[in-house]
Amino acid sequence: MTILSAAAGIALIALAMHDIFILLFRPGAQSRFSAAIARTIWSVLRRAGGRRRGVLALAGPTALAAVIAFWALALVAGWTLLYLPHYPDDYVLAEGTVAHAPLVGALHASLTTVTTLGSANAVPKTAWLQVVGPIEALLGFGVLTAAVAWLLQIYPVLSRRRALAYEIHLLADTERRLSLDVAQLETSVASQLYGELTSRLIGVERDLVKFPITYYFAETDARFSLAAAMPVLTEIAERGTAAQHPESVRLRAAMLHEAIDDLVTTIAERFVVHRRHDIDATTDATRAFSADHRHDAEDSVPEPDPPAGVPRG
């Protein structure tokens, strides 16, 4: 019993610490457990909400809280299992303290230690328990620090993605309103615009790889949703590669199209798993991304109407 309980406890503690290590110190790697938690919450809310984006928008914050709760619960449960076979025999109970059931006593010891509060009601009397107590407290403080650091890193990522989506929305809206075509602007201006969009999109793709949970932060407003903006960004990039444009513009547009392809490929491989085998082209992948976030074609950023005689793609 003692060996099994200790083995299970150590396994839970190692699982939580491994998950934290993967998320914070291995950019590009995905932890199976935190990814499974986030994907399950996304799938449940996506089905439950139907076409209501407000319900789906809860997926990201809920997944974030659930992953942090998983870390805390795994640590508490792990240390509880370590203490369980030794309570109350290896503890000195304060005068007037009733010896609870072993599970309750071990859980109390784990909770008070992991939160660094400590307890004067039950003090370990064996040497190894006196040593591992501070270790649990250090791990508990480390998990709290990791959770705060993770939160502080995630929200700037979301801000950058929303800002890019809104800029694409404004670009498409301005093109349509003024009957302009980005690719037909002055060569230096068009090249610079395509280049800036490429750089920012590459940054978003790297952010998504480093912080996979940010995929599950859906937007209710299409103006700030990259999923809604991707189809029109793809269309703008394709127009820029047309043969009649200067070479520098076509080069920058082709680079933007390549960056789009990299982003949607990452999304198809990591997140839209159930449809990956159906996604063969950039256009299909961008539509799958939009549909997964409930921003289908009719709800996305309107595609700009180029001036008469300007071909699409």
C-alpha cells in the first residue's frame, strides 16, 4: 500500500511539473495533457454554443483556468498520496486536535504545505517528512509563479493577433470603399505594405507555436478575429502575385502567401486535426480555420472589390 501510494503520488507530481516545463521552457512542443484539456473544452463549447460565438469565446479563458487548476490539483493529489500511509502515525498532533481519517489528514497536510501556509495542528515527526514538506512548498510557489508568468505572456500574444486582424479588416474595407488595389499602389508602398503584413503574420505563427492554447481564444467580433481575416488576406496576397505587377511587389506578395500557407498548415496539423486529411490547399485550410472559429465565409471580413479590369489572383 505504501509503495503504490508513493508511486502514484510521485507520478502525479512529475506529470504536473513536466506539463509546466513543456509549456514554459520548450517553445514549439505540446504537452499532451494540457492540449487535451484545451481541445476538449473547445469541442464541448463549440458543440454546445452552435453558431453563438459568445459561447465559443469562453473556451480560451476556461481552458487556461482548467490547465492551471490541473497543475494545482495534480500537485495536491500527488503529495496527499505520499502522506496518506503515514498519517497520523508519523505526525505529532497538537493538543486537542482530533485525528481525522487518513485521507482527510493527508489532504489537509498537503493543502497547507503547498500553499505555504503550514499547519501547527499536525507536525511531521520523521526526518524525511520534515524534509519533503519544504520541497512541496517550493513547488507550490513555483507553480503559482509559473501560472502568473504564463498569463503575462499569453495576453500580449492575443493583443498582437487582434491588432493584425483589425488592420487586415481596415485594409480590406478601405480598398473596397476607395476602389483601390494594394498591388497597384506605388511600387515601394505596395512592397512595404506586403512586407509588413508578412513580418507580422510570421510573428503570429510563431506565437501560436509557442503558446498553443491561444488558438482557443475565439473572437465574437469579426474585426478582431484572424480566422475571419485570413480568407481576405489570402485573396490580397494572390492578387499581388499577378504577372502585370512589378517584380518587387510580386516577390513580397509571394512571401506573404508563403507565410499564410505556413500559418494555416500549422493550424491544420496542430488544431483542426479532424479535418486535416481534407485540407489540401491554402484556401481550404483558411476556410477550415474560419469555420472552426465560427467565422464562415458569410461572417468573415468582406473581400475587397478591386477596380474594374484587375484580375483576382
